Amino acid sequence: MSFFSRLREDLATARSHDPAARSDVENFFVYSGLHAIWMHRLAHRMWQNPALRWPARLLSQANRAITGIEIHPGATIGRRFFIDHGMGIVIGETAEVGDDVMLYHGVTLGGRSLAKVKRHPTIEDRVVIGAGAKVLGPITIGADSAIGANAVVVKDAPAGSIVTGIPAQNRPRTPEQRQPAVDPAEYIDPAMWI
């Protein structure tokens, strides 16, 4: 996918996920979540070359200073990823994020170990993670799940789960809750399950 195709896709994702988005021009200049994703892509590409890991870390720290969003350059992030009100987001080095994932502010995809192994979560496709949620350790959150605001998740969640609470509990969605939203304003808000 070309640079400009990816840029257009990112801007379309912002429009579809945020009812406050007014125009691509405005989103391009003011959405810190988009800026963080764009800088992460460059840092991640640099990270693939061991000789560029130090500059990649410097770029990721500049990204954090500018946007308030910390994404380690080693983290793998899929397409159409969207960060809404991203201040305080932390995504660790071995985190893997699928396609069409949405994070709200204050989310942590963190580790629970200092061992040099996979220590951060895997977030599968189409997962929504509410404000302040902490997803910790080498766990997997299944596709089409929603994590409620301020949940602390330390165990795997199967696909289609709603995960809320401290410690978080999983429950499957009803068939009605699995229907995709038609109107972007009706996009799944994990806070409604708290």
C-alpha cells in the first residue's frame, strides 16, 4: 500500500470513528492520535534494522513528548488503528495490535515481567478498549471484543467478549450486541457495559 493510500485510509478511519471529526484537513493537523500512529510507523520501520534502533527509540520519545502517546518502536500495529483522545496511552515493545482496533485515552498495553520474552498483550482485530483500561501481560484479547473503561485485564478473553471490572471478567456478547453499528455515532462504546 502506498504512503498516500495509507494516509487516506487513516483519515477515513478518523472520520468513521469520531463524530467530532469535521474534515480531513483539520484531522491531519490536529489529531494527535494520527500523528502518533504516523511517527510510530516510521520508528517501527527503523526498528527493523538493528543499526537504527537507537534513532528509532529517540523518535518514539519525541513522539511521546509531542503527542503524549508512548508507543515502543518494536510494537506491531495493524491497519485502520485509531486512537481517540490519546493522552496517556502506553503500548509496550512486544505488543501486537490487529486491524480496526480503537483505543481511548489512558490505555496501557503493558507487561508484567522483566524477562526478555513476549511480555505484552496481543489485541486481535476490531477490538475497542475504553478509557483508562490496563491490559497487562502476554495475553490475547480475541477479535470483536470490547474492554470497558478502567478495566484491569490480566487473562485471555475469547473473541466477542465484553471485558469489564477490576479484576476484569469476560462475558460473551449477545447476538444483538454483535451486530455492527450502521451509524458511526453508534460505534461501540465500552463504557456502556460498566
